[in-house]
Amino acid sequence: MPKPPKSPEKPEKRPQQVYTLLVELGRSPDDGLPKGATGAGLLLYATGVDEAEAVRESVAVLKTAGVAPLDVTSYGTLDERLAAGDTIPDEERELMARALAENAVIVAQKTWFTDDDSD
């Protein structure tokens, strides 16, 4: 009896990693930013098998939330940041662990921008 053909091997599944992203937002009708704000910056921890996926997923989540992402800057994974000499506080590590455990995008900090110098 002939042997059944070998099934092609599945590619190795790459593990999720957490990336630190800084996202600049513009204004949109449903963004929830304060009156007078010209935009905002969000510090995120986002999961992905690579940086591109983490950025794509973050932008998709933000657009679903009604905000207008303009630019994304990645600061890399925890290991990359440590190798660059960054000091990562425990609170930040906990948010990264939560993002990984929940396969989620976690907003760690939000800062809005205005043209008013008194703000």
C-alpha cells in the first residue's frame, strides 16, 4: 500500500512581542479630545509578530475608536529598548505584560496639543 503524500510543513508560528509606539493624532469629529485641542499624542504598548503588524493593528484599533492617527513612531520591543540603554520602570513593564497577555493595544499615556500657550 502506498504511503500518503506528506503534508507540507506549516511555517513556524512566530511569537507575539510588545512594541512601544508613539502615535500622533489629528482631529476627527468623534475623537473625544477637548475643545481647542489641535491633536494628541498617545503612548501605546501593542502586540504583533513584528513591528509592522503592531503598527497596523494599532492604527486599525485607533480608527475604530474614532480618532485620526497621523504618524506612528516605534521605539521597539522591551529587549530592543533595554539594549539601547532605556530604563524601563516596573509600571511600564506591567503594562507591556498586560498587552502581551491580552493580545491588545494598551494606551499608557495621552497628551493633547493646543495652539494656546497657556494650556
